[in-house]
Amino acid sequence: MKTLRETLADADARRVAVGHFNISELGALKGIFAAARELQLPLLIGVSEGEREFIGVRTAAAIIKSMREEYGYPIFLNADHTHSLEKAIEAAKAGFDEIIFDNSSLPLEEDIRNTKEAVAAIRAIDPSIVIEGEIGYIGANSEVMDAAPEHIALSTPEEAARFVAETGVDVLAPAVGNMHGLLKTMVAGTAHKELDIALIGKIKEAIAALPANAQGGGRWMTLHGGSGTEDREFTEAAKAGMTIIHVSSELRLAWRRGVEQGLREMPDEIAPYKILPPAIEGIRAIVADRLKLFNGLE
Ligand SMILES: [Zn+2]
């Protein structure tokens, strides 16, 4: 079975993207895993600081490791948007496969300095952990919003290359027209996010020209805030050089709608595992659809 690093190298070579989906509880994990297994595709599970506090940092790591071993399946765990060194160290010690150190709310100089420090600290615990850093601002919450957050700006190939070279990260998350969360118009289906596919290509070219870091990484990119992106742009983004694509808000929405449906259909039921199936199925269907797009299937 491939490691996460090998999985990313393979996806990069084929210009497809590994799907990254967030969970807060086991029902969502069940739906996500069912979709990935159906398609026999590798999988990254993400837990933000809030999500992993809820599940338990070590519990989350133990669950994913146990599934990987039980099913012999390439399923990996990412500490999504980790804002402090302390929480990055906690995730590294718990056995996470990937850690996103996100200080992108700070000016670039400070972002570089702090990320570099985090890379050294994580590598000292386990050099096999894949480390991602983030530049630019794309909003901070996986929520449904009335309007886009202010100060969203696009990253440049120059700052991307500088960030990767100076920090030594394995993966870069740039701002390329993507945004965390969903607008109400996107939920209604009357609007979509618009990615700058040409910019993705240019940033990819700039970082691919750098020498690989000591772990053989440094040339991969992640698209955050994938929810609400137009179908064809997912495939184009992967082809242009996005090796990981994150989807979270859409799954949260499907979870809520599914739970509401379960409660409506079974007003007297109290067993959670009998109420949750519509939520699990809703999540499974979205993940299957997205994974096909990330891999140019259909
Ligand atoms: Zn994100």
C-alpha cells in the first residue's frame, strides 16, 4: 500500500487530485469512505482544530489508522488549518499523516517565518508527515454566508515559489479564486465559485521549477474551499496542478439536510444509527460525484 507521500506523487504525475473531506463524527466518515471504496480511490480525511477537539485528537488518528490497517486501504488523516505550533505538535505526536500549518492571516514575512519553524518542529517528531503551508486569504469558515468575506486576494507565482523555497513545506495552498464556505446563492445553485485556472498553472510551474525538499516534496498544491465550484473547474484545477482538493461545507449541508430528513421520516425513532442513514447517503453521493470529477472519470 502506498504512503500518503507516494499517493500524492502518483496523483501529481497523472494530474488528478486526491479528495480531502472533513468530518465531525463517524456518520460522515462512513459515507465518505463508502464513496472512495466504490471508486477504489485514495482518501484524505480532514479535521479542523474544532473538528478534532470534538472527536478527540488522538481518537481521530487512531480511527483512521485502524481503518487503514483493517481494510488495507490508502486512507489518511490531515490536521486541517492548524493555527498554532502547539496544536501542530499535538497532531504530529498523535500520528497524523498530514498537517496544514496555517498562518496565512499574517503578513507573508511572518507567515514564512512561523511556517518554517513549524516545519522544523514537525519534522523533528516524524519526518514522514506531509506538511502544507498556506498563503493568501480565502476566508476562514466552512459556513453558509450572505456575502463573500472581504480582502480575498489572489496569490502570485513569485510569492508562491518564495514561500515554498523558504519554508520547506511539501504542499502549498494558494489563493486562486477559491473561498472557504458557501454563499446562499451557491446553495440555491444560482452562483458558482470562479477559479483562475491559468493562475493555478502558473503557480504550479513556478514551484515545480524549485528543487525538491529533503523529503522529496515541495511541488504539490491543495485547492481549499472546493464546495460550490463548477463541475468542470474541479477537473481543470486537477489538470492544472492541484494535487489535493478540499470539500467540507457541501458535506456539512448534506449532513444537516439528511439529519432533518431522518427526523422527519422517523418522528418516534431514538436510535441515532437509524436516523442518520439519509445524512450518510447524502454525503456518500456528493463525495462520489466529486471524486469522479477530481479524477476525470465520466
Ligand atoms: Zn481550507
